[in-house]
Amino acid sequence: MSTRYRYPANLEIDSTGAVSVWFDDLPGATFGKTEAEALLRAQALLATGIEMLIEDSAAIPLPAPANGRPIVEAVVETALA
């Protein structure tokens, strides 16, 4: 079974122009040389974060309101119990 998750991403551009990305209430962060690259990498980050919560039988937090932030979508495959 697969589930689609959509979460707003936080972006921060550093002095070199690299873009950091992270999600509220989910572990981890990633980056890219451009916003597009960072958001593409954020899909894997989102999937991995959700998978970790599922493996730990932890609650998956509801996405925060986007408030103008870009939305990242990831599909996570889960085994049926």
C-alpha cells in the first residue's frame, strides 16, 4: 500500500546561494545548489522522515499550514500488517 504525504517546506538560502530545506515536526534537513534541486531532494527527505516514524510506530504529525511555503509531496510504500 502506498500513501501520499504533502508537507510545506522551509527554505533558507545561505551566503553562497545554497538552499537548505527542512520540515516542521519531521527529522532531518537537506540542501541543493538551487531551490529546484533542494526541493527535489526534499522529496526523499520527506519520505525518509515518514518511513522512520512508521518504523518506530510513532505518530505522524499533521502538516502545518503552508502559509505561502512550497509544498513537497512524497509517496511512501507501507507493508500491510
